[in-house]
Amino acid sequence: MSEQKRIRGQGRIYQRGGVWWCAYYRNGKEIRESAETTDEGKAQKYLNAQREKANTPTFVSPQAKKLRFEHLCELLRADYRRRGNRSRLESKLTRLAEIFGADTALSITTARVDAYADHRTESGTKPATVNRELAALRRMFKLALRKQLLPSMPVVTLLPEDNVREGFIDQAEFEALLAKLREFDAADIADAAEFAYRTCLRRGNALGAVWPWFKLKIDRTGAVTSGSVRLPGAVTKNKQPLALPLTGALLALIARRWAKRLPECPYVFHRAGRPIGRFERAWNKACAAVGLPRVLFHDLRRSAARNYRRAGVDVDVIQRIGGWKTASMFKRYNIIDERDLHDAADRLEAFLATEASATPTVVPLRRRS
């Protein structure tokens, strides 16, 4: 490397082999890049031009030009790990990589992002799914901006989606479903479903329940007489621990599972010592047999929230049990249905009838003669 040519406060040029390089500053950070010439004069002109561009908001550094889609993916993965985010990420990145996998970050423009969304919806993908992929893309670009790896990012516009929760199952229907599951030799699935229905827990928390979460009181015969369950914040979506008492039918359910526990298996709900994974075939068969062909396991959570509300439990308490951080998130579950509206109308009619038959308490004023 030849001796550096320095220009005080104006950067410098230097040689590597026979090629001239230049070094200059942007926001106090040194940037080095090749001038791609063996001519010293041309190298100096290139330095002057880059130094002027470095003072503009549209400046694109050599590092930004080299940043690729896979580098953005790594930024997002690291962010997920740092925040303890357990959302499914790789499936989203795989879909995005089908279009952008070989691209530089700067070549992913607003027009191409819009075209990606159009392509996914035209292929039959639901808007909610596309939006989760677009949100991942937007997040990775924001991380790159925050780390000053890129000067700008494309506009990522999410699609309109109608994702109001609609599925519910009443108590009588649910009891029939449980009976049919047990009839079809799926008692373990029935127990897991009942646990979700009575606790308002998400599918992952219900199926993934392990005995260390439970604090049980056992009598001399080995039977469960009382207890509670406490989900650690590490497994809840809102990162807050959740404790629930075990009473009534819920206590009876856990006592039944305690009798079925296996020393080598930590899971409360298992099939021959193995955790319960996919069970759509048995579930759909049982649902169809009782006339409920469209019921999802997640509908149990929605139904539990509605049951809590109908039982008169305060909304703030229901939100705490279900892990909804805000009232708007809770409202998306749309837990008021036609029966609730009829009940409200009946209560209003009864109130008005009572008011009409009541003795007036206001004495009319007499006119002066």
C-alpha cells in the first residue's frame, strides 16, 4: 500500500496494489470505498464527488449498496431472539425469499412490494396471511434504517382484512362434542379441549401445559383435592404470568389427568407419553358428527371469553385471564352475539314495564286561581 495522500478535513486517497481508494466521513463515521481507477487524479475527483454526496440525505453508502435481502432476514431473526418473540417467522421469510431472495435491499422498491402483495392474493392467499408477511418485510427494513445500514425504505402498505373473530360453541354443543371425541377414542384431545374451554387459554398454552406449572394438594390416597395453575410469562403471548385457581369441573379434569400422568412425560395432555400435536382428523370427524363442521379449536378460547362475560365477570378480569393487552384486542373477538342482543332487549322491556307501572314521584304544580 502506498503512502496515503491526505487533504486536511477533506478525506484522503490511498492505494491498494495499483488501485486507488478513498476515505471520507458521514455523520462522524468513516467510509472507505474503491475509486476503481489507477489514476490518482481521477481518484481525487471521485473523492470530492463522494464527499459532497455524503452531506446529502439521499446519500447511499457502499455498504448500503451491498446489503442484501438475506442480511435483512438476519436482522429480523436477531430482533426476534432479542425480544423473545415466538411468532412463526421462517414461513414468512420463506415466502418473501421466493420473490426477493436474490435481491439487494435497495432493489426492493415500493412498486415491487405492491406487486408481491398482488401476486400472493391472486394466488388465493388470505389478506391476513399476506399482511403478516408484509409486516415482517417492513420490520426488517425499519431495523436496517435504525442501524443506519440504509438511507430509506420502501413503503409497505398492508391489505384491508376482515379478521373479526366469529366462531363460538355453546355449552350444550361443547358437551356433545366432548362425548363424541371420547366415543372416537380421542379422550386425551377431549380433555385438552375442555381445559382450553374452561380457562380461555390459547391452543399452544393448553396443549403445552406441563406439570411444573401446577401446584396441587394431594391427599393420602393420591387424589387431587385442590390446587392452582400458573403459566410463566415466558410462555404467554403478552409476556405476563397468569395464575388460575382449580375448582369445580376444572379441578376434576386436572385430577383425572393427574391419574393418567407418566413419570417420563411432563405434559398434562399427552397420548401414550407423547405431546399432542396435530389432531384435525379426529376433531373434524367429531365436529361433523354433532353438526358443527366449522368449529376450530381456537373457537374454544372465544367461547370461554363469552362465557366469562355472560357469567358477569368484569371485562378487565376477562382481559387479564385471556391475556388481551387492550380493550380493542378483546373487542376483536366479537363476543356479543344475537342471543345477547335478545337478552338486552328483554331486560329493557322489563325495565320500561316496571317504570310505567310505578307511582309517579313528582307532584304536579297547581295553577293559581
